[in-house]
Amino acid sequence: MQKVAPPAPATSRPLWVVILAAGVIVGIAMGLRQVMGLYLPPMTKELGIGREPFSMAMAVANLVWGFGAIFAGMIADRYGAGRVVVAGTVATMAGMYLMYAAQSGYDLLISGVLLGIGVSGAGLNSLVGAVGRAAPPDKRTSAIASLGMAAGIGGFVAFPYTHLLMDVFGWKTSLLLLLATTAVMLPLARTMAGKPTADAGMVDTQGLGSAFMEALTHPSYLLLVTGFFVCGFHVAFYGVHLPGFVADKGLDPSVAVIALTMVGLANLVGTFIAGQSGRFMEKRRGLSLIYFGRCFIFLGLLFLPITPETVIGLSILLGLFWLSTVPLTSSLVAVFFGTRWMSMLFGVVFLSHQLGSFSGLWLAGYLYDQTKSYDMMWWISIALGLFAAAVHWPIQERPVARLAAQPA
């Protein structure tokens, strides 16, 4: 680190403008990503395939999203998030069209690849750096929490919106209408354009390779990476397979729609609390409590009578722990290494999340086809929740020596 005059910013935008634009983009991208599970029953029935091929397509989408998040973060950190959002939007639109035209499980797989590329560019991971750099350190966690809340709003709106489109126009035509909705992100991308600038009065001269090596040899960062795998496992499994679980229990499909909508609504509360919790609790402890809390919801789905009230009530509770991990996890990345390569380094953490998503989706489809039940998946989710709670507890919440030695 050295004190030099920072480069002049390409544009200067108030923090609220950055948060608003990023929030709308994230809300659309993440909201539409979460509704794909609604297509599991009608698509598998019409195409005459089991749940595993559909699960595999969604799993591949999450895996591609994870790998793409690293490269999207690199580009966003170096050149700005605007062009990354445009590329992600176009890929999402292409993926939805191919899903509409799919005739086989293979077509769904290619669609999953495109959808994964799309959300890696237009989703939360590519924008945390832009928001993190725009916010002062004392407001950074709450600013990033705003993106998590935007993702929750997106889910809250996207589920009833998509369900209505499917009811009125049929599931195939609804995909074309979602494609048109996705295009709204294109003009918003301009607000996120502009090369990132350094913190006032300071330019971080650390290179890309050095940033990678520093992160991959940092014990607390590696624990963070490991724990975020579990978040992806839980969220992807629940979001995609809940409609199938509800159908198996003989409940109306609307129960899953309401439940997942309530997850998005409760997520607003949970993410807001998580964003404020950094003021009175260490982030690592907050993460441990979140993962521990999820275990009780999964136990409820195993042992309580499965009624509409049970599913919706437990979904509300799960929503409190849904994306509340994101502001705490991404803020820890900034605590460790600063904001210079924040999107990229969070992208590495996010890759672990998506490996978890891939595992959760594929394993759920495989085990269901083998056993015709989700019971084993609930037990696995409980075990992983306990593991994640334990992994986050020993994290050391302090900057690396390079930053700690920096003069005030």
C-alpha cells in the first residue's frame, strides 16, 4: 500500500443511486433465478423425464454461476460492473429462450449453462464490490445488506408474478414473458458503468495474482469459503425442490408458491438484522447462529405434520436465515483484504456456495429418484448446518498484516 493521488473517477454517483440501481438489478436477476423450481413439475411431466435431469440442469446452472462469479468479479473490479451486467442479462435471456424451446434433458442442460453465466454477471456476486467501494467502512455491511434485501424483494415479487403468468398463459409462454422482464436490466447497467476507483487518498497496488495467493493462504478466509458451501446446499435444495415436496404431500401447488414468497419476505427482515448486527456482534458469531438456526427448520419438516400452515410457517422462519449470510460473509472478505479485489475474492467464496448448490440439487434429485422421499436430504441438511456453525466460530475477524500495518 502506498499513498498516492487516486485516479479520477469515470463518474461520481451518490451512494443511494448506486444501491438503488444495483438493488433493482439484483432483485430481478436473483428473483427470476429463484422461481425456476416452479417449472420442475410441468416440465418433467411434459418432457417425460425424471426429476434428476431437471435437477442436474439447475445444478449445472449453479455451478457455472459459481465459476463465472470469479471471472465476473475480476472484470467488475478492474473495469466496472456495467458491462458485466449487460453480458449477464443477454445470457439469461438466451437461457430462458432455450428452456422455452427445450425438447430433452440435454436442452435443459445447455439452458442451465446459459442461465448460470447470466446470473454470474447480473447477480449479487458481481455487484458487492461496486457497492462495497461506494460505501464508507462504517456503512459497508448495511449497504451490502441492502443488496440481500433487494434479492429478497425480487423473490417476494417473482414467485407470485411467475405463478400468475403460468396460470394465465401456460408455463411455456410464461418463460417468454420472463425473458422480456429480464431485459429491464439492460438500461440499468449504465448506472453501474465506470472504472472502479480506490479509497480516498489511497491506491492499493496489489496485483491479481498476489491477491489470490494472499487469500488462499489465509486460514480464516478458507474457513469462510468452506462454510459458504453449506449455504448454497441449503438454499438451492429448498428453493428448487420445495414444490416437488409439497406435491408429494398432496398439497396444492399454491402452497409452495406462498411458502417461497414468504421466504423472500422474511429474508428482508433477516438480512436487515444481519446488516445491523455487525455493530454489536462479531460477524463470525452471527454466521454460526444463522446456520445453527436452519437446523431446527429442517427438523420441523421431518417431524411436524405437513400441512399448508406448517410449510408456510417453517418457510417464514427459514427466510430469516436465507440470504442473511451474504452481508456478513462479504463484509468479512472486505475486513480481511480491503475492497480492491472484493468482487473477485467474494467470487471465490461464492464458488464454494455454488458447489454446495450443485451438490444439493443433484443429490436431492438422485436420492428422490432412488427413494421417492426427501427425508434423507433433510437429515443431510441438518448435519451440514451443524458443521457450518462449527466452522465459522474460530474465524479471526481482523485484516491481514498488509492492511493492519497501513498508517491511519
